[in-house]
Amino acid sequence: MKLEGIEYVGGITFCIEKKNQNLIAIQNGIIKWKAEVVTKCSKRKTKIKFISVRSGKLKVTFGKENVALVNIENGEIECLINKKEVKIKKEMITFPTNDF
């Protein structure tokens, strides 16, 4: 079985699997690591849309505007928060009524 993906220095190939939600690194025909990017960084079911290589990390774009950085060597995931998704929780304060 031949997997298609992004080839990188050192014979590492990065592939997307499982309904476009997981990223795997394959080196010399053996899985080096597996990163469940969407599961870790998103509450919604979404798909990986784009991958690029930047300074020893993979920049993974998924969903509408979500981004994660994945370490090329060990698959460690760093979720970058989309500012549009950050919501401030509002509390309703009720004051007791003073009936005089």
C-alpha cells in the first residue's frame, strides 16, 4: 500500500488519515508518530484542510480558521486558539429587591 503525502528531509512522509482528522509521520515504511490534531484542538467534527512546513513544525489548518503546530520530530501538538472562538462568559447578577 502506498500512501501519498508531503515528503520531508530525512525520508519522513506526512499523511492525513481517518476522515482527514489525524496526521501521521512515516519514516522508512514505519509510523514514527501519530497526531490526533482535530480531536485535541477542536470541539467540532471538522477536517484538516492544509499543511505546510515551518521551522521544524507542521502548520496544520482545519475547520474554518483553526490552526495547530505539530513538532516534526515527535508529533507534539500545540493548538493555536482562534480569537473568534474565544467567548467571554457573561454572568447575570441579580440584586435582592428591598421592599420598604
